[in-house]
Amino acid sequence: MRFSPTVMPTPTLSVDTLLFRLRWALIILVPPIIWLDSGGIILPVPLLLWLAIGAIFNLLIGLALQFSQIAKLLPIPSLIVDTLFFGVLPYIAITESNLLAYFTIFPAIVAAIRFWARGAVLVATLLSISLGVHFFVPLSNATLRTLLSTALPIIVLDGLTILIGYLTHHERAAAIKQAAGELDDLRGAMAGAHLLYQTSDWLNLSANYKPVLESMLEAGVKGLPQARREDGLPVGLALFFDEQDPQMRLRVVAARGTDLRDEKTRVEGKRGIIAKAFETGDAVVFDRVDQDPELGAFRALQLCRSGVCYPLRAGLDLYGAVVLATPAPRRPSAQHLELMHAFTSQAGIAFQNAALYQKSRQEQDRIIRDDIETRQKLARDLHDGPTQKVSALAMQLDYIIKLMDQDPGEAKAELEKARAVAQQTVKEIRTALFTLRPLSLESEGLSAALEQLGQRLREVDNVPIQVVPGEFDTDLDQQVATTVFAIIEEAIGNARKHGKNAPIQVSLQRQENSLVAIVQDQGPGFDLESVEKSYDKRTSLGLQNMRERAQLIDGNLTILSALGHGTRITLVVPLPLNSPTGKRK
């Protein structure tokens, strides 16, 4: 079903209809006024013709009012005819009084209402000159009382014109201001609806926060009070803390109404309007920013006369700020402020989701990388140890088969050697499997698993290693225990690889509310700075891998090494205050 909108009468049609009826009243009043004032004489023919002309003109106006397109053209022509009709009327009427002069107030009031003070003054001036010529020229020798009595219609005409023009001007100014405010509210509501439509899917389905910020700034500047074009355009800025910046300053990630210089500007967010928004956690409405210690650095904002700054946060996490400003002197409407507050909160959630998504992807990549490295390490360990020993054992068994017929005694001795090789191979395989998944770590705890690791390395590989395992049992959080064991095992592997059978000391202990693990070797050491710069080298990747593992359990990994002075790796992991065993509740 289709609905046709109801057409409301425009203000122009309403005023013209009122004037049409008032004009009839004035025309009808002229004959009785003249008849009474002149003593009952017959009205002169010129006056009757002039009144007939006025009546015909008013009939034409009434006919034109039936057609909206023609009615819109009536204000100026009707004012000209009214001024001419009522201005000439005193000249045609034969009367000794000045009552008809008061009829000239009608076109003056119309001019004041429709065309403000300028139109009213122009019409009043023309009518005053006309009345002055008509009434004052014959009164060259009149008394002051007569002059004042004669001038009274002119005084009333000019006074009412000025008063009505003044009142009309202020009424129009108030109406325009109210309309501008309503327009700002409507603009903000439309911008908010558009933003809601655009961001509803992004907030739920996308981990990319940039489209949300772009749409939010677009809607934000559109909903601000608009200034004149020559005063400048509204400005929108989205500022985020830059994690790559050592000073963690705010950088521009999205902008509207700025130039390249502003987009490269960075601020600390510790002073002025931004700092106040961060401290209060709420929007800060401002008037000027040219004196602000931080926002004043943005050239586009220096032209703005009002605006608002929102903190961009999600929960307890603070990510940055959003600034919306306009050159218009009017502040943003309360409706727009509330709407943008809601969307800045949603933008903070979008950024938090993006950060969590990125962290999840990094964790996923790390798990895949660790799995690949574990497989490669297992392949290397099996190839370098058990695989070669099994191959040698197969050759030795072939040799023993040949010796059994020729020299049984020698064959028996070789069998003993083969048995020793097989036992050693089994130990190496078990050690490799133990490092992959130490079952004792789950059943007996971290300290027992480290003690078994040291024992296996001494017995199987003759590694000169000393382990002080501490007292950490199964009450220690399993994730912490597994990660600490993996870091220690990685550090021992690096020491064995580069230490050339140098002694290794491993210690695990509790210091206050922290777990402290130390792996120290007396090997050749290395230049830590140069190794960390070589990201393509396996040693650097191993160090980076240990640091990433430590971050997963909120730990801190410190590496000390120098050429000729060995290497010392220290891991400090915080433990819960309310858990003496280190169990994470």
C-alpha cells in the first residue's frame, strides 16, 4: 500500500492569505471614514476608481493564491502595489483629517515582516516623503500643535516600522538559530544511522579496525555543526599509541580534513585536552585548541572553534583518542555527542578484537613453528645418534654371522659389543622421546623431570652437567612447568652444541614469589649483539624462541654472554601470591 504525504501549507501562502483578508478590510473601511470625515458628501469619482483598482488587484491576488507556483511570486509585486495604493490614497481622498495616512502603516508592516529592516526602512521612507509632501506643503504658516498633529501619522509609521523591523530581525535570528540546531541534530542522527549501518557487520565479523575508524570519522565530521566554506572544514583524528615508538607516542591512524603534515604529527597524550580525556575516561568538549600544548600542534585544529575528544578504550585497556572539531562556533549537539560516545566505545572494542586476533595468529604461527622445529630436532637427533648406531649394528651383525663358522669365540665377543651398542641406542631413543614429552613432568613435577633429564644426559651422552632441581612438584601450573622445561632444554641444547663438552650448571629455585631458573656453561661464549642481529641464523632463532616462550608465562629471560667467558641464561617467572606451591588459581 502506498501512502501519499500530506502537503502542509507553506508560510508564504499563510501570510498572503492573511494579507488578502486584511487588505479587503482596509479597502472597505475607506468609504465610511471619508464619508464621516467630510460631512456626508458623495465620494468623488477618482476615489471610487482608485478603490475599484485596489479591489480588482486584491481579487487577482485571491485568484493567484489558488496556484502555489504563482503565489510564491506574490510577495514583492504585492508590496509594491500596496505601497503605491495606500501612499496615493491620501492625495485622492477629499478630507481635512489625516486618518487615511495611518493606512500607510499596512505596507510598512508587511515590508518589516517579510523583508527585514532594510525593506521596512525603504518603504517607510518613501511613504513618509509622500505624506510629508501632501500634508506639510500647505501648512507653511501653521502652529506647532497643528504641525505635530499632522506629523503624528508619519511618526507612528516610522516608529512602528522600526519596532516591528527590530522584533522581526530578532525573531528571524532566533528561528534561524533554532533551525540550525535542529539541522545539526538531524545531520548527526543521519550520520549515526549511516555509521550504524556500515559498522554493524565490521564489528561482528572483521578483525580489521581501520574501516570502523574511517566510517566513524566520516560520520563524526558530518554530524558536527557546519561552518562557512571559507572558514574551513570539520576535522576528525583517530590517534593510537604506537608500540613501535620507544616513547609510546600517539600517531594518526585515520584522519578527515587534515594535510600530510598533520598526519605525520605525534603527541604524547600527557597534557591538555587529551590527557584530561584519559584521566576522566569520558568525552571532553572544548572551544579552542590553539593554546592546547598537544592538539595545538595540528594545523587543521588551530582553525576550529569547538569540538570534542573521546578516549578510545575497551575495559581497562587504553588504545588512544578520537578528536572531532569544527570551525563553527556552535558546540556539537548532545545527541551527536552521545551517539559518537557509543561508537568510540565500539571502535575500542574493534581494536581490542583486532589485537586479540593478531595475538592469536602470532600464537598460532609460533605453535606451528615450534612443531616444525621439534620435528626437525627429532630428525637430527635420530639421524646423528640412533640411526647411525642401528646402521652400524646391522653391519656388525653381518660380520658376526660370518664369524660364527670361522671363529665362534670372536663371534661371541662381537655379540657382546653389539649388545652394548643396542643398549646405548635404546637409551638415546628414550632420551630423545623424554625431551619431546617427559612423562615425569606430569606425574612427578618439574624438579623431578629436570633431575631425570640431567641423569640421562650424563649416562647416555656423557654430558658434564650438574642439576640443582629445586622443589617444584605437580602443584606447579602445568603450562608453567612445561614451558620452563622447554626453555631449559633449549638452553642446554645450545650449550652442548657450542660448548664443546664444556661443563653445564642448571639450577631451579624459588625466590620470594618467583621461579628462577639458571642455565650456565663454561663454553666459548658469543657476541650477543651480533647474534641477535642475525635473524636468519639458527642460534638467533633459538634465543628468540626462548624469549617468546617466556612471554607466554609472563616471564623475563636474560641472556649474558661474551667471547671466552661462557653463557648465562636466567629465567624469572612470577608465581601467584596466594599459592605457595606456584599453582595458578
